[in-house]
Amino acid sequence: MRKFFIIPLLLGATTLFAGTVVYDNGAPNQQSGNEMTEWIQAEDFTLAQTTTITGVNFWTIEAGGGYAGSIWYSIYTDSGGQPSVATPLAGDFSQGADLTRDATGNVVVGLNEYAYSFDIQPFVAVAGQTYWLALHNGALDNNARAEVYWETTNGNATATGHEFILTGGGSWFNNGQEHAFQLTSGATASPEPATLALFGAGLIGLGLMRRRQK
């Protein structure tokens, strides 16, 4: 698994997304991300009330040309604190519909931040049951590293993200990060709940740390 750590260069944006937010895992913190082309990235969620989910919002930090032109997703049940399927298959995934991809204007260590929003096939999440949202940059046969990273959020009380490498086999791996995303229901415009706000007079330093999953 490769990830990077960053110190932000520019400041916030507010983006409008479709649908009423019914789950919020946190706003992007512009500190880290996990690659979602060579890997499938997954995050858990649990709703207090049974709800039909119809959309997803999430954030990335990307190198130029890395976006595949679509985002594919799957929703799994939980099995012992990770997605229930041992080996994800292409048939598990569907292409997000009516996708929007907007640059936030933030540039971080040469990488651009984007806000994504897309519709999913209506999914009924049962109250109190844990599920995993799995995301991938394009279809699963698009598995060459493209430097498109699902951006992190600050730690919270939920399980940290899991990932599955498509080029090396194996199993789900806990990457220790929380990732920024929201789940929506319906089609009423709703603003991002927190405007990104980072303080500083400019680039106060930059760091880049990459490590590869074994």
C-alpha cells in the first residue's frame, strides 16, 4: 500500500452535493490519502435508523491524468471487522451514475483535490448493521497505479479503512486511516457540512512518505 502525507498549500472550498446527508464520516483533512486504482479502498458505516441510501460524496487528491473517467463502487456487509467478501470480484462492482467531479482549488504538494458526488442503486441500510463502502477508480480491470488517492479525514470512533490490492492478490489489509465521505438519500441540494479551513501563510513545509503494502 502506498500513501502520502502532506502539508497543505492553499485553503478551503465549499461544494454543493445532491441529496440529504444521512451519514458523514468527516470532511477531508488534507493530510493523507490511499491509492484507489491499484487498490480497492473500503470504509465502514453504520446508520442509527434504517435508511435507503441513494448517493455518495467523497474527496480525492490526484496526479494529473490519473482519473479513469468513472468511479465504481460496491457495498459489503461486515465480517469480523472487515468487508465480508474475501476476494472482491468485478461483478461485485457497479459504476456510479450521474457523477460530478469538481476541483476544489486546493493544490497540495503538486496534487489537486477533487470533490466527487455520484448516485448509486438504492440500497437499504438496516439500522445498527455495519456495512463497507468500497470504491475504485474506474472498472476493476483498470489496476495500474494512477496516483488517485481517497483523501483522509480525522480519526473517529469507527473502524479504520481497509484495502485490497488488485495486482498482488492476498486479503483485505487495514491501512489505519479514516477517509472522508458522506452517504446521501433523496435529491435535495445540501451543502458540504464543513468548509475546509486550514491556516497558514503559505507553504510551511512539505513531506512525502510512501510505503508499499507487503
